[in-house]
Amino acid sequence: MRRILLLVEYDGSGFAGLQRQRAGLRTVQGELEKALAAIGALPKAVAAGRTDAGVHALAMPFHFDLPGRIPTEKIPEALNRLLPEDLKALSAREVPPTFHARRDAESRTYLYRLLLRPHPSPLLRQRAWWLKGPLDLRAMEEALPLLLGRHNFLGFAKEEVRQGERELYEARLEALEGEVGLEVRLYFRGNSFLRGQVRGMVGTLVEIGRGKRPKESLKAILETGERRLAGPSAPPQGLYFVEATYEL
Amino acid sequence: MRRILLLVEYDGSGFAGLQRQRAGLRTVQGELEKALAAIGALPKAVAAGRTDAGVHALAMPFHFDLPGRIPTEKIPEALNRLLPEDLKALSAREVPPTFHARRDAESRTYLYRLLLRPHPSPLLRQRAWWLKGPLDLRAMEEALPLLLGRHNFLGFAKEEVRQGERELYEARLEALEGEVGLEVRLYFRGNSFLRGQVRGMVGTLVEIGRGKRPKESLKAILETGERRLAGPSAPPQGLYFVEATYEL
């Protein structure tokens, strides 16, 4: 029996999120576990994180156990023959039997893509959040350091959890001229994220960019943990789980 | 009555091509003409070019005539309220009543995107042609100048036409590290293109990149116009109509 760390990419548009749910809902975990069963693996996959419906992943780690003899480097191809077009395996490696994709992740990185232009983009409609108006990118950039460090991020999150303390290591903004217009990319790297936290932070940062609130307003959200103080949640299609890192 | 030059972007994945066809087939022209009728324009739109099912456009020009009073700069927004998500207007300008989007185009530019990596990409599956193996990009780049100039391009095209002579002004290759892997972008700018010509050229260039044929083999295709001498057609999802230019 080997424990395998598998990286997968997916287009979240056609999934009701990552996590297996009640029958009838198409999920990333559900589709992956079907393919795992078919190659003789134990049909239980544990992900590094959780993504909501419409959210994408460039490289989401999963672990699972494999009793069979298939060489580790052949696993992605074997799975890809079975997986749907919107979910594919990128790589596989053997890890110690105690490895855990969620508990052992030392950092997670998310990307949020904004598209700034006068009209919506057919080509990026499921890949970025289209915003019409101008944004004060400098104000947004100056707000990012306020989010860094260890804080209670509950004020940005979607769900009530007992413990909202997380650490944000990096928050970065990049502006670039994409194929269809000006793109703003926000990168967030932290030890762990609450459900909805990145979308809540992005929604609030966009309000700063629109001049609707000062950057200092972030402080009260972090101090009180009150969701009503933050901006609305940014839509799912702009969000990407980029990667998780492990000490391996 | 004003003649309007409209630029539209579309995701070709859900269309049976640009050109209006028999009832029941969803086309770019068909959807646009429905929206035009609804804003009081004459429901006939003439495009600068023709794209097949699955082929995208970053900015396809159309012309149409508008009797009503709606200000020209309001046209894109008015149309976008009616157009589907995968087809949106980008801009509108008034042009002389004799302007013709197809006949007056002085140049057209196409882009073809290749994705080179070991496994298929869910996020780019409808946006690029995934190729597994390595490609000799230098060999491909060195082959491009052979295509430049005025030639009979029938050997790359899909359809028999009487006259296959076209002029290619520019052929360029760019390699870049994209979000999900190495992308190779091929740009072609010419006065006009035959149906299937770009996909035929790309399929043949990929054979050169794979070492299956020498770059000199392009010469015989251009000299004889024989389709069987060229490589297979590259798939539609990697192709983008970028723009057409006019003397205006």
C-alpha cells in the first residue's frame, strides 16, 4: 500500500464545489474518487483545501492510498483516461503513510483575477470577475499590508467557525495587459484560509479601489471579526486555488 | 440611417460557427442579428471574416444599419443587455454608408494558442490545443518566413475555391510561461485568409516542430496547392480571430 500525493487542475464552472456532497451533486472529490476506485485505489481522497462551486484550481493536492502495482509516475495518465475534461491529474508522488494533504500543508496560495474594461468578456466570463469602473490600484496595493500577519479573519469569512485566527504571509497585486483587457491579479499566501475568506477580502479590497471605503477600515474588520463591516463577497469564478506547500 | 461598425468578442465553444445557417443551429451571426432586431437595427450583420465552430474572436468587426436614434456610443451596452454571455459587443462607431466590413478590411490577424505540457488542461481545454510532446520551436520559427508574401494557400485550406492567392504580411511565434504551462502563440497577419488556412498552416508547423517534416516541405504545398502535402488541420479551440484593420 502506497500513499500518493496527487495534484489536480480543475475548471470549477461545472462543479458544485470540491467536497463530496449528497448524491446527485457533481463535485471534484466525487469525480476523483470514482476514477480512483476504477484504478484500484482506495476511493477516498483528502484535499489540501476546499473550494466552492465555480472556484478553480491550478494544482490542488489530494492524498489517497493505492494497494495495486501501477507505477507511481503512471497514475496521472491512468486517472486522466477516466476523469472528465474539466478535472485532470497533473502529477503523482509517493509520500510517507502518515502524510495528510490537509493537515500537513504549510502554506496555501490563492489567486483572484479581476478584469477591468467597459464591457463583459465572453472569453473570461468563467475565469475572472468583470468590473466596469476604474479602480484605484494604488489604494488597493497600499491596503494589502494591513492584512498581513496573524489575525482573526472571521469578518471576511462565510461560515461561523470557532476559531478564526489564521496567518497571512503574503498579499500581492499585479496589473497586466491581458488578451482581452486590463487584468488585476491578487495573490494571497497564508498558512490556512477560512471558507469564503479570500472572496470576502477581495470584495472589500474592491470597495477600497472604488473609493467606497478607506484602507483603514480593514483594521476594524480584523479586530472585531464582524462580517457586516466587510464588503460583499467577490464572485467565485475569479478565484483559483494555486498551490499548497509541504515539507517533504 | 447610420452604418455602424461593431466589434464583438465571442467564445466559439457554444456556436456552430459565425455564419448564419439553417434554423436550429446556434451561430454568432444569428444571435447578433436577433439582438440587432430588438434594438431597432436592420437585422443583417456582415462580418469581416468567417470562423468555424469552436473558433473564438477577440474583436470581430461587423457592419449593420441603424435607423433609430440611439446614440452610437450606447449601442454596445444596449446590445449586451440582449446578447448571450458568450457573445458581447465591445465598441461601436459610425462609418460611411458604403463601408463594408468584409470587402474593406485591409488586414486580418489570427492567433493560434498551443499548450505544451504532459497532461491536458481543464482550464484551457476550450482555449488552446494541448500537445504532449516537446516541440522544436526554433525549427517552427525558422519555417515561418517561408509562408510570408503572396502565395496560393489552397494547400492549407479546407474548401475548394477558385482563387487561392492570398498575401501573408506577418507570421510570428511567441513562447511564454502561462498559468498552466508553456504556451506557444502563433500570430498570422494577412490581407485575407482561406477557410481552414490558419488551422492547416498550424497543423503543418506542428509537424515541423515534431521533426516529422522539414521546413522546406512548405514550399511544395505553396507551389502545388495540394492539400494532401500539408499536415492535418489543427483543432478549432486554439484559434482566435484577433482583429481586422480598415482605412477609416
